[in-house]
Amino acid sequence: MKALRRYYPGTKTHLPFLSLCVSAFLCCCLAAKAQPQDTLTFRVVSYNVENLFDTRHDSLKNDHEFLPNSTRHWNYRRYRKKLNDLARTLIALGEWNPPALVALCEVENDSVLRDLTQRSALREAGYRYLVTHSADERGIDVALLYRRELFKPLTSQNIRIHQLHPQARPTRDILHVSGLLLNGDTLDVLVVHFPSRSGGAKVSEPYRLQAARRVKQTTDSLMAIRHYPQILLLGDFNDYPTNQSIRDVLQAEALPTDEAPDEKRLYHLLARKAKEQKHYGSYKYQGEWGLLDHLIVSGNLLKPSATLYTHEGQADVARLPFLLVPDPKYGGEQPFRTYLGPRYQGGISDHLPVWADFRLLY
């Protein structure tokens, strides 16, 4: 009170009122601090949607395979059906509450994303999107759909993967999006689609290792500059959890049961299931299921005290019944593909989606 008198000399009558204001302010602060935080489920999905092309020719890309007069006879009716099927799948994946983030692989351009988000059943979800414009010869890119009320992008960049030699075909860029969550925290999302296994897994492996090193360089940089790094890495890696690109370069494995997560490391949410469960995966090749689509997080996202938190029990491959059909050759089930070779099947994708739920405190 002496300090107050020093600034308000001769105003004794105002001191009780000023004192009351200070007390009220402190009470409000304490009450606000004591209020319990709200929580919501922040669902993330990664999905390779198998050649989502429009029906128009892009003169700068080799998209002749997916045109009405091509051997595949890719026409507007088939295109509209695929859009509606994908919209139905994403709505079902969110259990009627559309996922907060959806990473998509194998999308051609802005047009297909605009049609998917604005001219299908997804239009009610209010998705916006970001997409790469990479040098891939076929025009294949990766994209991120986001619900703006849950995730607000601050920056977005395409990260180019340098070619191993001048004759090598360029591959898809990495999409890096930094955005704000409801609680004001920053989340860094990286969407990837590593080079394919065309020509054989061993022959093509150096290209995936090159892509993995570029991703690791980016995540290491984020961990160095972020005060509290929260990194989500997802997409089609065209490698399994035990392959060199995942295990040795990214060093992304399941969190050991007897260890606390390290904020400077990456952890794989599905690696333990892939190792311990038979016939587990997002892709089926020659009768064998395998995990090509991955969900990888930085250590801070595995801390139970974190405001954005998940664990491997809250992540899985989505085996929705309408995404699967009987496998007549090898038995069991297989993904319901759009095409089997050049033959139209009328399905949705040759991959199954993978998903993870995060608890968000705000």
C-alpha cells in the first residue's frame, strides 16, 4: 500500500477501491488457472489413393495413361465414382467426425483436390488443402487436407529431393507444413511419398535412402530450432519398418516399453504391430501383407503429460469392410483396387489407410 501511495499521493479514498481491483484480478487469474482444460480427439489419417487423376491432359506431364482414350479408359464417370468413394472412406475413418488432418499420396493436381473437397460428400467438412508441385514425370504429388478450425497453417514448403545422378528420374517432393493447434502450439507435419520399388527393391533402394536422408535432415533441423518440437511424419515410404530407410536412416522404431520418449528422436507408432502380428499391413504383394504406409512421431508426442499426446494403442491400419475384397489367388482378403493392371475393378485404392488418434488439450 505504501508503494501505491507513492504513485497516488493524497488519494486515500481511492486506495480501498484500487486494492479491491488488484484482489479481484488475482482471484480471476487463480480461477482461470484452476479451470480444467478441454480435450478433443485429433485424428490423423495417411492414405495412398492410387492414381487420383482427372480426365484432362496436362501437356507438361506424362498422364496419357489416365485419359478417356487411353487403354485404361479413365473417364469422367469413373473419376466421379472414385471421388465419392474416397469421400465416403474419409468420413467413415473419422467415424462421422472428419479427421483433423489427412495426408494423401498419388494425387495429380489442385483440380482433383478441389473436386474432392468441394464437389463430393466431403464439402460439408470444410477441408482446405496444400499440395506439392514436384518434378515427378507423371505429375504425381502429395497433399495435406486440414480442418482449419483445428489446424491453421503458418508456413508450407516443398522440399526437393536431389537426384542421385543426372539420368535419375525426379521423385515426389516432401510437403512440410507448420501450423497452429487450438492450444497455440506448433505442429510440424511432413508428408512423403518415397520412390517406388520399380525394378526391384534392392536396385531402387538407394533412391529411398536418399529421400530418407533428406527427411532426417529436415527433422533434425526442426528438433534443433524448436523450443518444444512436435513432428508428425506420414505417407507412403515404399519400405517396411525393418528396411534401412526407416530403421537406420530415420531411426524410427517402436518406443521401448521400459524407456521414456526422447524429444530428439523419432518413434514409429505401428512398428510393434507390424512385427508381432501376422498378416498385418496396409499393402498386399504376392499374398503377403506389409506396412508401406507409416505414422512416425517425435518423442514429445508420446509423453502422457503433453498437450498433444498419442501412443501406439491409438494407431492402426483401417480395415473397413468396403475397402477389402476376397483374394482369389492367395486367399484371405486384399485391398479393393481401382485397377488391377490395366483392368478396371471399380474399387478405391490398392492401399489401406492408416490412422492415429491424439488427445489435444486446449
